Amino acid sequence: MKEETKGLGSVFFVFAGYVLSVTAFVIGGSVGNQLNFWHGVMALLTGNMVLAFYAGILGIIGMKTKRSSTDMFKPVFGIKGQVVTSSIVSIFSLVFVSVYSSLVGNMMSSIFGISPYIGLFCYLIVITLINLKGFTGMSIFSKIGVPVIGLFIVYGMIVVGKKIGFTNVTAAVPVAPASFFTVVSFISASWMTGATFSSDLTRFVKKPSYVWFVTVGSFLCVTVLETVGLMCSLGTGESNLVTILAKLNMSVVAFGIYLLLTITSGQAVIYIAALAMENITKVIRGREGKESDGKFTTQFFVIPSCIFGGIIAIMMTANDFTSTFSSWLGFIGTAIPPVGGTLVGHFFFVDRDYKKTFENMPDYRMEAFIALIVGIVISRTITFGIKPLNGFLAAVICYAIARMITKKNNKTE
């Protein structure tokens, strides 16, 4: 059992390094374009606490089952059915690698005057090489990255205070106003895909309280970073990250820090996606529960994953990075939360025996797919409240009710 648990500090740094990515600054800049300072801060805190709740409740399942995300999908969607959901979530997660690639390429173009596509490909090559050499401890990179971004936050606050002034920031008017809940939905959607994989990390802690410490603490850190982006956006009147940094003369310093963090987070996303694809391939090949035969391993899927991320990155770079990213987050906020909702419905309301639920699993479980579809429809059609949370709760309720009806019918028969 010692191998199944790790120190709280180690898990926290890994998780914080995972979610503290360049997307946080991008999101903060977008929020500054839509809300004033105080409303923006409240929206960032609300959205990140929704993410902390979502990641935490799935993380509790991982802590209790000691299973990876892909394994947790199996008793819910079925051994073969989980291939569909695992593929969807894996593909969506790879888009964040595209975001990192596009951002690095644009920043290199701004600083060094080269084509953004050169920087884009250089970044993809680096994270490909890292993963091909094996996953040798995210905690090492994260323990460097998290303190460094803390220093960047302090530096950013000093620059904003000197060049813009905090009074001017709090009095600034957003250039493209939006409603509070629309912005909160955008923020909540920002890391829904990554949070769905939270059990891959939280399964190593010992207590439920540790899970909440990891998820809430990490997303509070994200809130602070996003607030710096919010202040920079309001102070400059811009939402594009590269333009903001250029106006504040922060491009070179930020580039070095962001390069470290994009590598830390990007290589983790590639690893998780490749691991999921290996498990999917085992099911397709009929090798579920068997030892690997050396074919279609995690490392095999590293290069295809990076190629996919590169294709999307090229599209983002060619079609206005910020607007493309915002549109993608809106789509993710619709599709991903219901996946987590079915997991919560199964493990919290239908089958709380975390050992027996992995025995005699069906090939497909239609109730889960029905709940998934209902959650997506609710998230798309109900406009009030927080859309990702609406879809999540709808899937929880629908799955629990559908399974209870099915069980009752089976007993009657």
C-alpha cells in the first residue's frame, strides 16, 4: 500500500503545476475585457471554486478506488463503452497542448521576429522528446514551476502598480461587457477537461480532506494568477496576451517563465492522453486486464498526440488565437461536465461498493450515455446560472434515476 500513496506536498505541487498553466493568464485577460475589476475578481473566484468542486468530487472517487480516470469510466459506461468517452475527453485535453503551442509561437514571433509556426513546432518537439524518454516525475518540474510563477505574480503586480496604477485598474471600464454568469461559465469551462482527470493524481493521497486541500488550494492559486491577467487587461485595454505583455515590457521575462510552465503542463497532458489511448487500444484489441505485449504502449501514442495538437495549434495561430480559444472553451463547457456527472451519479448514488463495482462490468451501459446526452442538452439550452454546472448536475440526477429504474425493473422481472 505504500506505493499507492504519496506525500500531500508532492501531490499538491504536481496538481498545482498541472492547472497553473498559461491558459490562466489568457483567461484573466479575457475576463478583464468583459467585466470591471471587482466583478472580474468575483467571477474568477466563483468559476475556480466550481472547478475545485468538480475536480475534488471526482478526486474523492479516485482516492477511494485507487483507480485512474480511464479505469473509473469502465463500470459507468461499460468496458467497451468507455472507449467513446475516454476518446472524447483525451482529444479535448490535447487542445490545451495546442493552446500552449500557439501561445509560445506567438510570443516568440513578438520577441524574436520569427514566424510563429517556428516557435510552435519547436515547442512540440521539446515536449515530444520529454515524453519519449519516459515520464520521470512531474513533481520535479512542478516544484520549480509553482514557486517561479509565484515570483512572476509578484513581479506582475509591481509592474502594474508602477506603469498603470491600481486606482486606474479598479476604475477601468471593460471594452466588451458581458454578463457575470456568462463569464463565470467561460471560466468554469477553462479547465473542465483537465479536472475530469483529477483522479489520476488525487488517487495517491490518503484522506478525502487531502483531496480538497489539493483541489481548492490549487485553484485558489489559479485565481491569483488570473487576477494578474485581469489587472493587466484592464490597465492596457487589451485582451490578447502577447499584446498585453508587449505594452508592459514584460514579454522577455514572461516568456522564460511561461515556457517552463507550458512544458510542465503540456508534457503532463500528452502523457495522460497517451495513457488513456493505450488503455482504449487494449479494450479494442481484446487485451483488457492483460499484461502489455509491448505494442501500442503509452510512448507509441506520444507522437500522434503531439501531431494532433500541432494541427489544432496551426488553426488557432492562423485564425486569431484568443477568439478561437474562447470558442473552444465554450464547447468544452458543454460536453465535458456531464461526463463527470455520470461518474458522480454512479459512485455516490448507485454503487458505493468501490470493489464490487469493478466486477462483472457490462460492455455498454446505455443509462450513462443517456445521462451524458441529457447533460449536454441541458447545458446548451438552459441559459441562466452556470452552464457547466447545470450540465454536471443534470447528468448526476439523470444517471441516478435511470439506474434506479433499471434496477427496480430487473428485480421485478
